[in-house]
Amino acid sequence: MASSSALSFLPLTQSPKLSARNPLPNSHSWRPRPPRPNAPSSSSYISASIGDGPNATEPITVETLHRFFELSVGKWHGSFYQFNAHGKLMQRVSTRLSASTYGEDDLMSLIQTLYIKQPPLSVSDPNEDPEWAEYKIKETNMFTVDRYQQIGFFPDTRAFALRYQTAGMLETVLRQGVLGENDTGEESPRNLKLPSRRPSIVCENCLYSQDIDSRRARAFHVMNPGGDLDMLLVFLEDRGDGNHPPPSLGNLGTAGRVEPFLGRWEGHSMTKRSGVYGSTLTEADSVSLLEMNDKGQLIQDMTSNTRANNVATKVHWSGTLVDNLIIYDGGYQITLLPGGMYMGCPCDIAKSVAESKSFHLEFCWLESPGKRQRLVRTYDIEGLAVSSTYFSETKV
């Protein structure tokens, strides 16, 4: 078992104040490791289905960066949800996000301000205007998306994955949205679970709705220093003026979350290497079958055929369902969430590191019956994001 220090790739400094301009460490406090000549391949189905891809590499271009910014700009309003590893809802907070750009060409930057609805000061006055705490997020530009955030971006499907260096923004949402002005800055406020001060990984996977053009879901995995799942966080947001109620995950009950995912799913995947390694695109056809046998055990069979060289990869997993947590025999876990979502991660990242294995984090959104999207982020043993893979699948 690797020690927790081996997993603390990016230590989290003291939680920033609301007026802090840069919630992420500056370039002097952390520098990315140079890319490894050959990133280790994962033993998982996800990485096995990626293949080597074409030989040419394409670093992120100015045009791609501008398309990402165009996708992000505007006013967003929505709901922020916090879940534990078993999919139990812990907190819900209303949020707004304002995003705009300045500059031109490769000097263009994205600036974002997050507004967090605070709890009312008095429960006796329901007409009291709500207070919104303001939090400015570090600017995003050509350098940060390629080096620090290690972006994986799919312009045609509007999906993207980012690497965060701290959990400061997430902690602020929880503190201000739950405690409001009663926040004393204590390490562990009563009845409030905060992200670890030294998370080993903070990963954002974002999927845009296929049914409602202006809607998106941003899901965060937060892993503690030991490589275990600390918490799962979801922003469900609509772009617009905010005159209508914010989007919701719907029924937040825990019953029946696995049923929509059972059956046979067919589709295709696209994989892009992240900017540190140079972005290479490969495509594959995928088939996934998830069934529950008469013993209550989940059986998953997955097949992938790369389109470039028609190489087939098959993987068989079996797992058990406890509450809304699926634990597979291979050491991978899936947390079932409301709203047709699930998030997956290794049961023990430290074990993967100790065994020199890569690993992956997954976000799935089954927005309507029979249609789903999945976004998978693959990491090497040093915590660098090697690639991102987008899946679009339908039930047959």
C-alpha cells in the first residue's frame, strides 16, 4: 500500500477568502511534471479500448480554446449537490455563475464569478431577499488549460474534463451555502462535511444535455490524501436569465437507481490525449451489457472495437450492489446518484499507485430513457491526466 504522501500530488493550501482572486496556486507554487515517454496503459476496459491512435499529435489550438470559451460564456443558474460515497444526499445549494472573456487570439482569457445563495438570516421572514456570496475563480487561458488543468475537450459533443489543483472553490460553496454568515472558518463545522485540505485528486467531468440545449451537468470527484473517495459533487445548471426555477435532479430518493442502467447498450467512443501528452483522437464502437442474476449479483460484459484497426477488447466484471454503491471484483466502484447519473472510481487509488497501474474516473448521465452519455478521465500513476474518453450510447 502506498503511503498517503505518495498520493498528495497537489497540496491544498488554506481555504481562500471570498475576495481571493486566485483560488488555485500560482505557477510558482507548483509546476507540472514533464510527460512520460510512454504513459502506462490501464488494465481496465476503458484504457484497453483506447488503443494507440494515430501517430500525429495535436496540442490544443487557439481555435479549440475559443470554442471552449464560447461554450462556457454566459450566465448560468442551477443547483449544487453534495453526495457521500454511497450516493446519500448531504447538501443542496443554489448557485449562479457568470462567465465572460477578454483579450484576443492566444491571449484570450475566461473569467468566471460564482455566486452562492446563503441561508436566510431569519426563518421568520420568508420574503427576505436572499444574500449571495461572491467567489472569483482563477482565470483560464491557453497556458492553464494545457498545463495545469490538462483539459480534455470534445467540441462536437460539448463535453470536457478538467483537473483542479485545489478544492477551495468547492469548500467555499459548502461553507457559504450551508453556514452563510455564521461561518466561523472552523476546520470542521458541525453537520458539514468539507473536502480534504490535501485532496489527492479533484476532477471535473462536464456533459451537456442532449435534450435541453442550454443545460449541463458538471460532476466532481474529490479523492482524499489516501486515494479513497472523499465525496461526489454535482452542479446542474441552465444558461439564461434565471427567471425560472433552477434545474433539479428530481426525485432524490435512493430506491431503484440501478434499473435504468440494466440492459444492452450500444454506441461509440472518442478518445483524446490530454494536452501534456499531445492530443490524439481515436474512435471505437462499444457494446455494454449489465444484468442482475438470480443471486442479486451484477454482471457486466463490455466489448470495444477500434475503428482504425478493428482490434476487439472484451472485459467481464461481476459486482455486488450495497445501497446505491456497486463494488466490482476488480476493485472499481460505481456510486448511483439521482437524476440518472452515476460516478465511478477505483476503490483504492493508493493500491493502483503501489502496483504501478493507471486508473480512471467516470461520470455517466442517463438524461432520458434509453440514451446516455459517459465521460471517462484516465490518469497515470503520477496523477497526470493521460486521456479523456467520451461515450454516446443507446439502449437496444
